[in-house]
Amino acid sequence: MILHSENPFVAAKSTQTVTVFAPDDYRLSLLLMTLPAMSLRVLYYALANLESDGSIEIRPQVIGLMASTTGTYVSESVRTLVKYKILARRTR
């Protein structure tokens, strides 16, 4: 009998768990001038739903419904934030 055959921390495939990093002032001002508007919306949503360990569960479909856009556009915005090292994907 296998007691632990399933991962108790498994998340849905539509959920992305990320960690937030605080940039220095110069990089932050540069990012605010160069980031697309949807990336800023995703960043604001992420910071508003920040958990105590610094992680956020981002569901692109839910944010897409709130912002009247598609989940793929939200996922692209998350990739942009990861590219600029504001968010980092989290693996368990």
C-alpha cells in the first residue's frame, strides 16, 4: 500500500505560482516606462494578492476575465515580468 502516491501540493495547470522580487529604484523606474499596460495590471494584481511567503497564485483566465482580455495575453504579461526579473516561476 502506497500512502503518498499523490502530490499534496499539486496546483491546477491553469495556475502559475510565482515569487516577487523588489528591484532597485533605477530598474523600477525603467520598468514602469517600458512595460506594457497589461504587465503592470498583472503586477498590481500580484502585489495585491501577495501571500506571507512572498508567493502569488496567478490564474490567467481569472485575470483575463477581470481585464476583459484572454488568458494567453495575461500569460505573456507574466513572461514579460519574469524576463525583467520582477517575478520568478516557482517549482515545488
